[in-house]
Amino acid sequence: MSVALQRNDTTAVSLQKNYLINNGFCPGSLTLPNTLTPGNYLLTACTNVINKQGKPIHVFRKEITIKTGTSPSILVDFKIRDKTVMDSIFIDAKVYFPPNTSVSDRSKSYISYYLRNNHPKKIKIGTTEQVTIALPISEVETSNHILYTTTTIGKSNLNFNVKLPIIRQPKFDIRFYPEGGDLVTGLQSKVAWESRLTNGGAVQLKALLLENEKAIDTIETDEHGLGWFNILSKNGSEYTLKVLDNKALVAPNVYPLPKPSPTGIVLEIPIAVVGDTLSIRVGTQQDKQIRLAITNAYTKETKIAPPIAVKGEKRMNLLLNDVSKGMNTLTLLDDDGQPLAERQFFAHYKNNNKAVITIEKDSYNVREKVSAKLRITDAGGQPLGGIFTVSCVQNSRLDTIRKNDIVSHFYTIPLMSQDTNENSNITELYHNQKYLENMLFIKGGQRSLWQQLTLPNSTDSISKLERLKLKGQIEYKDKSKIKKPFTLLIRQDSLWNFIPTDKTGIFLADPKSIVITENGYLEAKVMEGKRTIDYTTMRIDDPMQKLMQSIKMTTHDTQLQNTSSQSSKKTLLDTGNDKSQIQLKEVVVKGTRKNKPYSYGANKCGDYICVNGYLNCPGHSPYDPDNKPPPIKGEIYEFLSTGKLTKGVYQGCLWEGDKLGVYTTREFYGMDESKLKDTFEKYYMSTVFWKPFITAVKNKETSIDFYTSDQAGTYKIKIEGIAENGDFIYEEKTITINKE
């Protein structure tokens, strides 16, 4: 599984690592480097299993915010003026100079700014500490509304991205989804409709439903941009929708409905989010023999019932005992197996597993032991075993707006777009029955499954899946061709593995042979027999990097219009009212090397410069104490090639051993019991416990013990996992940690 971190307002992947999936489980950890710019990010994950189109079978996304505990030397406030003048947007910037800034640095200070695909411009700050940036409105578009700024004072820089308001309102994108698939003349149908802006954001609208330009109904969408109405289509009539009362409307404001079919069938499901029974209504103008097919959204398996005679209108109650929980699609088929209508529904909605967290009390002191007992039961209260992960995290670090838990995520997967993170609050979608009903209606109309029905016992869908593999290439440093096989000796922490290459130096790495813990040690050596070969380099072809770059990692930004005031101060971690915490400040330490007690040595791929200035000189060792600093990419050096001394530009280190590792989870210690009596040093931890894949035994309570840290506040204990009945587990409980 590959996990990547990407800024919401850029396209580049900031951080990416691969993790080992073993027996269907994949624990891991990702350490954020201090070079990462604070801001809003998208955590994205996918596996190396792809379909015939070369896309991952599923993409997981979670929006997260990264802040810094280090107080930057420069702070800037940006304020966007309400009114535009001469077709320009004005942004006022207030710069806070670091203490003891010299007069010279003040006079030379400036802000560099640009919109994507434009050349950067500079504006001097000077001693007033305030500047105004003017941008032509014509350059600010829905897809290009981020102003990239760099504030420079002396040798210090601050990067900050300013979100600009969308002055030119995007057009509406209004779509209609007749229930079952088509409007049919003479039959009443239910129609869902969706109102969104072309930038992807939902918009709440009111509109008139017109028959031959005469109003017959007033309809509206909700805050999610979803709504529905009933209509009885008449022969020869035209139906349109006219949007009302929206000042930001961009023409047109009249939208035609789909044309009714003179013949056909209507499928109605009054309530699509149900328990164990599904009620349906089928209407037709001619006598028909139909069959009902139910396709599970996760397994893609289809069950088809015997033919049923329908004349006029028929109402049926379908027992869902043999239908799997979650999203399913009901398709009506004719005698030839051709689809007539289709509708999605959610089966066994309330039949959820339950997890119970029992603790001794709800309030604890700092550095106090917390003992929790965990039990799992099914919907009927019968005990279950299972596997789950437990965490305890301070509430201030948890996102209450963009919530996502394992139960909600899994059961709403079929409603999610593969290309966008279109539903930020997955938990709200799953637990809000009305919202889920509307989404089933809308998304069911967007995605027809009847062309991809998987009949029972079919293995066709499995055969179309492919697994990408990590490939490596051993090369000679002088670029000559490799004509014999080598052996790659891999050291995983304290274990050794051997990976053979073919006669051209290519090898395929088994993930289990290169797995290490995060921040663990992975060493790779090229061997010929028992001899180490030092004059080679290694390139890694990681298909997961290309796969991740091919995924559209866009989100619908709901904050576009709320952009008037923005500040780099918001990137700082809020410590609340806890004055005992120390705000970190950046300290720069400089030094010079006056003597050489040890060698400069070689870089990570073994390249070095000898005392005479030659690249990889065979007459000197990489560990010679008189060696010069390692080579710099782009510089010209002399070196031996086929026995002759020549000059060339150093192309950089090609030894990509750091790309070879596949990671697993590191041990999380939390508040160490051995440090409890050490009162001199304070331990401020917002995450006091995390342990993946704890096994719960049926009919037994599972005990979890951990200690609180010196960080006071409210904390949330969460457990999520999967039970032995195949359904998921999620529960949370809040505790309070008091100050000393």
C-alpha cells in the first residue's frame, strides 16, 4: 500500500512511502519532516492492485491540517478588500518584522508573489511594514485562485498561500435523475435533481417546475445541493426547470428535463435505506415478464430471481435475508436479460455491531494510569471476537468537520468519486439517513451497473486485476552495459536477504524481503560471488509513485468565499490556555570545520573525490582521511573511463536505496511508565495511546492500560476494526485529564 501526502492547493506529492500488507492487514506510521510547509493536506492511500484501466481498485482520502510548534521569525497578515477597483483585486499585507531587524534588512525586504503559470513579481515592504498587492480579476479563475507568496527579510523567508475569492461566479451544473432510469409518458415518476457549481461546490437553490412554460410546482435542493420531485409526464408536453432568486446566477437559468419515453417501465423504491425488507413499486403500460437482479456493490456478485408477471402496477416486498449488508443495486431485466430500470438501496442499515468501552472514571490527573475494558457484540447483543485498533488522542487534534470512521467509510465507498474527495464528512453521510437516501438516488442515477453484472460463480472480475511490482536496475557507473547477473545483498535492520538479478542487472523485489520499520535501517550491497562490487549504482522503478501521480487528488474547497482575512499565524499550533507549554523558537547554529579528524568519505551511492580531485579515483580509498568533499551534481570532474582520464559533468547520485524500503509500523510507546517519577522533565503528548490490530477473544473482555501525559485537556478513546462476523466496529469515549 502506498500512502502520500499532498497540499490541497498544489499538485505535487510532498511525501510518499510504501507499506507492507500482510494477511489483509497493514499497520504503519508516517513521520512528518520539519521541512514540510504547514497547511491543509490530503492524505491519500491506494494498493498496488489495479484494474484493466490501470487504476487502483480503491483510493482512500482524508483531509488533514498540519501546523507547526515552531514560531517563525516572520509573520504576515493578508486582508482582501471587499470592493474591486478597475477590475482588480487588492490584497493588503501587514508584515511583522523579527526583533532586532537591521535598517538595511528592512529597506531590502520584499514580498514575491505569483499565480500559477504566471511569472513572479516583487513588491518592496520597506519601513512601513504594509504593502498592497493588486491582481487583475481576469487572471483569477476557479481553477487558479491561489496566490503564492514569499516574504523575504534578510536571510529569512516565509512562504504562504493566499486563497483568493472567486469574483467571476462559476456556472451552475444542474442534473436530473429519474428514478429507475427514464421518464415514461403516462406514468408517475420520482426525479432527483442536483445543483452544483462548476467548481464542484454544492449550492442550495429554489426553482419552478414548468410544463409547456407554465409553472406546476415549486421545488428546491437542500444544503448538499440535493432534492427530488414527482412528475406525471404527458404526451406532447415539454418540461423545464427555472431557477429562482439567485443573484450570482450565470445564464442560462432554464434547464430542460429528460424527454419522456413513450414506452417503458417505472421503478420506485419509497425508502431505499432499509432494514431487512425492501418495498418496491413497478409500473408499466404493457404486460411484461420481468426478473429482479440484485448486485452487491462490494463483491459485484449478482443474484437473479425467477420471472414475475407485471400488468399496470405491481407492489412487492422483498426479504433481504440473503442480501449482504450495505449498498446493493436492484435491476429489472426483460426476458432477454436486457435492463429495463435500476435503483440503488442500502440493506440492513441498523444492524450494526456494537463496541462497549468501560473505564473506572471519566476524569484523570496527569501521569495517571487509565484502565479500559473493551467488549464487542453483534446487533442482537451476542458477544463477538475481532481485531481492532485503539487510540487515545486529545480532542483539539481531531477534526469535527471532516470526520471519517471505518464503518462510515466502507459502507459509503460506492458513493465516492474515484477522482475527488467530494464528501468531506463521511460520518455525517452515513449516519444522516435522509442525506444517505438522497445520495443513493443521485449516485444511482449517475452510475449504471447493468453493463457490468457479475453472475454467480463468475471469476471474470478477478482475472482483470493486476499487481504492480517494485523493480530495480543495477548499472555500472561508467554507463557500460551489464552482461552478467549479480546478487543484491539486503540488510533489514539485523536480518539479511539475497535478491538475484538477471544478466542485465534487473531484479524484482519481494516486499517481504525489504520490509523495515519506519526510521529503521536498510542497507543494500551489490555482490559478485563473495566480492562486493563498488563501481555500480542502483535505480528503483517504483510503480506506486507513478500510480499515485496519476490519481486526481482534488477536493471541493468549501472555503473559497470565506477568504477576507488570512494570516500565517494560523499555521501555529494552538496550545490553548495551557501556559506551562513552551512555544518552540527556531535556533540557527552555524559552524566551520577547522581540522579533519576523519574522512569526508563517499556519498550514499559510493561516489567520492580523492585528495587530488579525481572522481572515484581507483588509487585512493573512499575512506582516505585526506579526501575532498563528495561530488556535487552538475559540477565537472575528472575521472577514469575505460582506462583513460576524461572530464564530465557529475549527474548526481543514482543509488536509490532509500526508495527500496517497504515499511511497517514502529512501536508506539506513549507515556513511558519508567518516566512517571521524572518530574523535572515534562512530556506534552497529544496522543497518549495507539496500538493497531489488537485481538479480541469471544466471551472475554479485552484490557487496555496506558498513562496520561502532562498535557491536560479532553481526550477521546476510539476503537475501530472488524469483527468475526465480517462487519465493522467503531466506538469512542471521552475522558478529561486535569492540570496538576
